Amino acid sequence: MNKIIELVNNFALMSLLAVGGGTAVLPEMKHDTVDRHHWVSDTQFAEIYSLGQLAPGPNMTCVSLIGYEVSGLAGLVAVLFAFFFPACLLCYFVSQVWDAAEGSPWRDAVQRGMAPIVIGLMLAGCYALGKTASFDPAKGWDYNLLTLGIGAAVAIMLSLTRINPALTILAGGVAGYILL
């Protein structure tokens, strides 16, 4: 099958499953792009996601880099369209129903029911990415303990302060470059 069609099929489905944001589909995205199709490596996936966090705008524009890696400029455009357009359409139509149901008891029930699902999906995404970015059995325990320590330091810093997350990503990258 044409790689662009495969990209569109994968990212359009992920777009519709990204309840609560793109982080919710990170485990599936990693599985599809790294394990199933071998479009990018574990390391490339973690780096692409990190770049998406640093770049201005929606952090999931990083998916375009996967498309570019697979099929150049055509892949970049196809993945951007496939990942964002279906979700935009779904949001538009759901918002029409949502607004029409204002004051309905089921609307509040749906909203309360979705919260744990969204939190679970986001935690799964954080786990999948953290595992890839912080642990490499081939590099030894000293390397792994150091990367886990940097990750823990960033998590603690974000939990205790109101510092811009982009600065903690940069600081973690600098610390990794110097120490590793």
C-alpha cells in the first residue's frame, strides 16, 4: 500500500481517538510508528515528541515530522491534514449537540464520566513516552539511572513551581548533553 495512504489511515484514526488531546494517543502512535510500521525508531519518536513540546502552537504538530520522515513534504502535509481535520469535524458536530443539550442531566453525566478516561489515556501516554525516553537496556544502569534522575528532577520541578515546561525540557536536554 502507498505509504501516504498508510500514514493518512493511521493518523486519521488516531485523530478521532485523541480524547483529551494528542497525549492520549501517544502509546498507540508509538506502537504504530515504531513497532508496527518501523517508520521511526524509539529514539526518533521521543525526540520528535520533545520537539513538538518545544515548538510554538499545538504540541501535536510534531506528527508532521513523522510524515516527513516517511514520505517527505507530501507525507508532512498528509499527516497534518489526517491528524487535525477529522478531529476538527468531530468537535464541530459534537459542539452542536453539546450546546443543544445545555441544562440536560445527561450532559453533566457524560462530562464526569469522560474525566477518568481522559486522565487514564494521558497517563498511559506519559508512561509510554517516559519509558522510551528514560530507559535503554543496551546502555547500562548508570546511563538509565541518570536519565531517570533527570526525568524525576524535571517532574519535581514542574510539580513544585510554576516554571515554563519548555524551560525544564531545555534544562533537561542540557543536563543530558553535559552528563551523558
